[in-house]
Amino acid sequence: MLKQHRELSMSIRCAIENNEEAGIRPSKTYQSFVAAAGGHREEQAERESDAADFHTVIPCATKSSIEAQFQYVYTHQKFREVQAQFRGKTNCITRLTNFALGYSVYKVGEQVFSSIFIKFVVTYDLVAAEVKCQCLLFESRGILCRHTLSVLSFEQVSQVLPRYILERWSKKVKRRHTHIKSSHDELLLEPRSKRFDQLVFHSQNICEFASESEELTVIMHRAYDNVMAEMESLKAKRKGTSSLSHEDTNLESVNELQSPQGFEQEDVQKIG
């Protein structure tokens, strides 16, 4: 606690010194100090969470070797979500309804109340080692659902393909605070952080899909080059417009000061 207080005090002191150098009055920066204090605590908690991910291991909830795959790769927070699905698997009853040429169709009944079951259709491709559930939990949240885990257990599958272990939930992925520098202006930081997280989420999906073949990778590189060129063009255009607007504002200010009316108003204020 004392160490955190010292680090926080140093952070606030640096903020005060920076504001003094910029000529910003303390009365204008109270919100900045509050934001800096909150941002420091949030970043400290995030760093401690990262350290826990690397130096501690959450025990598996089941004897499944598939669960162990996620245990050593995923962050603690995401692994707990995965564990909830493994625990929920115990409430599922799996029945094979169709099989042809290595392609199986299952009906999985999940017990939600004492006598109420909800049925889900799950397909399993033995050759491709791919599984898909009607609930689409993996497609929407990137987590294998309890219904697919029940089918994989029925099929005696001991390992899942890397495509089901998403890189974005890995402990090795750098956290947000390593990409975006801390700011005293929380109002400016928060929207950018949200945009950053959204971009990371979608880019991971695109990269995982594009890496499946050389052709898809070439398409991805071509699209990336086109998008970068378009964004750089837009950024340069906005920068030019902003500079021109700033010059116009300065010119108007100079003209006002040089006009007789401007001098008369200034003289009146001095006399008053």
C-alpha cells in the first residue's frame, strides 16, 4: 500500500510539473489529477493481473485434457469463462442421430431445470476435426460451448485444433497499457482505448482466417496496403485543413488588432 502511494504521489507530482511548464493553472487541472490518479490505479491493477497470469496457474475443474490446453495459454479471466463451460458439460446429455463418411450429427440436451431440457444440434467432422454448435457461442464469443465439449468428450477427442485456441485471449498478447500511453485527460483516452480494443478484436479474427492459406494471405496483404494508403491520405488531408484553419484564425486576430476599432476598444478598457 505504501509503495503504491509513493508511485501515485510521483505520478501526480510529474503531472503538476508538466502543467506548470505548460502554463496551466492548478484550478484548471483538478479533473486531470483525478483522471491521472484513477488511470494510475487501473494500470497498476492491470499490470498485477498480467503478472498473476504468468506466475500462477488456476487448477482445472475437470480431468479433460482439452481444458488443460486452455489452462496454460489463456489469461486467468478468460480461462475462468472456459471453465464455466466445462462445468456446464455435466448437465448435457449427448445422443448421436446421424453418421456418414466421418460426418456426425448430434443432439445435445442441456438440463436447465429438474425436468426441462433444451436441445442443440452439434455437428462434428472427424476428418477435419471441426465441431460446430447451433448456439454459435464460439462464433460470437470465441469460446467452445458446453454442447461442443460434450460431443468432443463423446468422440474421445483429447486435443482441439489451434483454431479453437484464439491468440487474442493468450497471456502473451500485450495489454492495452503497453500500446497506448497513459494520459491525464481521461475523456480523450477512453474513446481511443475502446477503438483500439475493437480493432484488435476484429484484426485477430481476420488474421486467423487469412493465415489458413497463401491465397488468403495475399488477399489480406493487398487489402491492408489499400486501406493504409486511404487512411494516410485522409490523415494528410485533415492535417492540411487543420493547419489552414489555424492560419486563418491567426490572420483574423492580427487584422483585428491592427484596425482602428481594435485600438479604440483597448484604450477604453485601459481608461476604465
